[in-house]
Amino acid sequence: MKASDLFVKCLEAEGVTKIFGIPGEENADLMISLKKSKIEFVLCRHEQAAAFMADVYGRLTGKAGVCLATLGPGVTNLMTGLADANMDRAPVVAIIGQGSTERLHKESHQIMDSISMVAPISKWAQTILSAKNVTEVVRKAFKVAETEKPGVTVIELPEDVAKEEVNENPIKPSLIRRPAADYRAVNEAIELIIKAKNPIILAGNGTIRKRASHRLRTLIKNLGVGVINTFMGKGSVSSDDEHSLFTIGLGSGDYNNLAIDESDLVIAIGYDLVEYSPSAWNRIEKGQKNVIHIDYTPAEVDRNYLPNVEIIADLAGALYQLNKALMEKIGEKNLPLFDIKSREKARTTMLNHLNQDNDDQSFPMKPQRVLSDVRKVMEGNDIVLSDVGAHKMWVAREYNCTEPNTCLISNGFCTMGFALPGSMGAKMVFPERKILSINGDAGFFMNVQDLETAVREKLNVVAVVWLDGEYGLIKWKQQIQFDGDHSNLTFDNPDFGVLAKSLNMWGIQINSADEFLPALKEAFKQKGPAIIGVPVDYSENMRLTKHLGKVSQVL
């Protein structure tokens, strides 16, 4: 068979069902081979959007999402989406085209060293130089992408290699058991926990993967301590749980930063430093505290993050061992070890502040009211994706979840343009769930072209676009830094109803706060995508900053 046919058979052996992308002439053989396969090729309108679709597809399935681009500009367009997936720990395999190996050594049309370019934003990248290498390269790409911590791998297939004849069979994937935790590290952690007077848990991105969330929920009940999640750890513990102290990550700090200040031990579980720097929560001037690091990989070296104990293992397995050791050491009848009622007043204070302005009638709408209405429509397993901008801070703080992977936020690479195409990837994983993207008017237009893809694929994804005609997050940060001053960050927007009509889809731009909830319900009744433009009052940004700056202690 041709190498391209074998390549597709290897993809089938890996369980691939969808590939997102835009092909070029250098992918021609592979695309014709795909036509004979059951794998669906989702034709996109921009390679960056294709990468974001694969990114979210991988996050939600745990299996590598797959995207495809041609050589040269196809690869450069793919880059932002791949960097996002890699830094946000989403398993993705990218397939890129390349010219004939006979012209790679010289100056030639569209030829560049793509592998060197993608190397810094991927876990592994490799050119297939012989048809005999197809099976090994494809198997390794999926194995590396899906191995903790997951990320991006890239396969480059030159056009002449794709045409080669080969007689090989795919390498079948095999189950990999991740290592258990070292018993001495577990025992040291137990001793630190027992000696602590006021411990707290920081739940990061790793806690929403596999079975880790279930094990984490068992641990917090056994310990009886408060748990704070990062932006990407939302839902690892239900926000309705009395142990939940909600989401940390605002640059200016929040109530739960103060809860960490009061603690003498932080148990960091599945925590990625790329999300929220330790210097923002482990404030040395507030007093040295002990840290337990529990993750798939050793802790990054950071002067504000020097763990006393590191438990390096499969996260769910490590938490199971920790729970088991705790019961053996303390005895089940003596658990929980601490009294969660000590956090009750702090949680109530936070809840009261989170619930302020939920029914505010003013227009443009307050962020709190928008998210309160969204929560009324979205059920427990429905999925919200937040783009990057000022709205992301509000989604992270105000939109609370009861289940993992129901609020997806790009907070590692933190790139605009993620949410709209990401919502399409989510809808293809869970067609029965409501899928909503929340976008700023700046980030929305970075991948607006792929609304046509959603229309063509008949995907009922709803895009809520917060309208302020500015780069709002940049303005917010400049105002904080320069005593309210900021540079010129304004731009114009179209009429969103007219925009939707031009794409043969449903859309509206609301004119009062009371119009939003009915519009949201109507949007989810459509057979295809829908847009809702919502003017938002971003004066709330500085109001929140000033309020949190005055909070001196958790009451």
C-alpha cells in the first residue's frame, strides 16, 4: 500500500474519528487516503481554529485531538492553537505537510524548517523520512501526546514519502500503567498534615483529568479542609460543597488569597505554575508555610514554591494511597481530621460577594448578571468555554461548577480566539449537551470565520459576545498599573443580528437586561449556531479591584 494509506490505518488503530484542518497540495495523497476511511475530516476556515477544535476535543476525551495543515503558512497559522494546547495540557497530534525531501536542503517555494519552529511548543516533533517509519512515528506521537502531562506532538509527512509503497501493519496501542507513589513520600505528607494547624488544598489543572476529581473529593472529606481551585481546576470539587472556597487567580488577589495567607500548610494537587504564579499566593512576607506537591511530574523550581514533600505519581493513584494511609494512621472513626466549620464564615462571606448584583437591571449589563443568567440555563454537565479578556476574570470568579470539565478556560498560554472554535470541538464530543462560549468582542473576531464551519456542520453552539468596543482586559490592567490611566484601545463592532443573518444563522443584539435570558433560551433551540451580542458595563472591573484591595482579612 501507499505510505499515506498506512498512515491512515495507523490513525484508525489509535481510535481517531475526526481530524480538523485545511489541506494543501502537499497533503493530497493523505487526503485521498482519508476519503477511503471512516475518519471524518472537518474542513475548517482557519488552521488556528482547527487547532483549537482539536485542543478541546483532546481535553474532553483524554485521547489526542488531531488537526492537519499544509506546509509553510499552514503550519504558521496552526502555531497559536498548538502552543495553547501544549501549555494548557491538552493532548493533540498535529499532522503537517511538507514538500519533497529532494528539495528540503535548498531555498525552495514555501519550504521552511517547520520541525525546528514547532519544537519549543510541543513535546515531540518528527519528520517521516521513510515509509517504513510511519508506524513507529504515529504510535510514538499519540503515546507522547497522551502521556502525563499531556500536550502536543507534531508529525511532518513529506509529499514524496506519502507516495512510497510499503508493506507494514499499524502498531496497536497498549495500556500503560502509571507508577504509584513512593510510600515514604506519602508517610511524610501524612505527618505534615497531622502537625498542621490550618491546612488548605490548592486544586489545579491535573485534578480535572481521569479519576483524580473523585479521589480529591474523598480526600477533602477525610481531611475536613477548605479547597481552592485554579481557573483550570474548576469543578474538580463542586462549588456547592461546603469545603469549596471557590476560584483563585485574579492578579489583584481575592478572598481566597487571604485564606491561603492564614494557612500553615498548602497541599498543591495537580497544580501547574503556568496558571498562577506561586508568588501571587505563597506570599513570603505573610509567613513561611509548608507545601506538599502532588502531581504527575516533579515541581518546577521557583523560589516561592519549594515543597517540603513531593509525591510524584499518577494523581488518582496518589490520592487513593494518601486516603488509605490517612485511614490506617488516624482511623476512619477519627476522620475528618479538621473541622470544616472553621471555614464556614469565610465561605459565606465569599458567597455573599459572589451573589451581589445577580439580579441587577442596569444596562449595559453587569458581568455578574450576565453570568447569573447563564447559570440558570446551563445544567450541571453542560459546558461553558471562556475566551481570554476581561470577561475571563469574571467567568473564573463568578461562574461556579459542580462537575469537572464543564468550564474550560485557556489559562496556561491564555490566548484570545480559543472559545468559539473550541466550542465546536466540545459539541462534537458531547452533541447532547448545551455548549456555550463566552467571548469578548476582540477575541470573538479572531476566529469569527469559523462560524461558517458551525453552520455547515449544523452545530448548535451558542456564542455570547460581551460588547464594550475595547480591549477590556488590557485596559483594566493598565488602569491598575497607571492609577486609572490607559492607552487608546477602542474599536468598532458590527450589528450582530445582521452578522448572523449574513451567515444564515440565528443571532441578536440585546437592548435590555431582561432580553438576555429569553434570548439565551431561544439560542439553544436552534438547529445550528447562534450569536448573542451583549453590551457589558466594564466599569465593574475597577470597582471589583478597589473592593478587593480593601479586604484585609477573611471574616
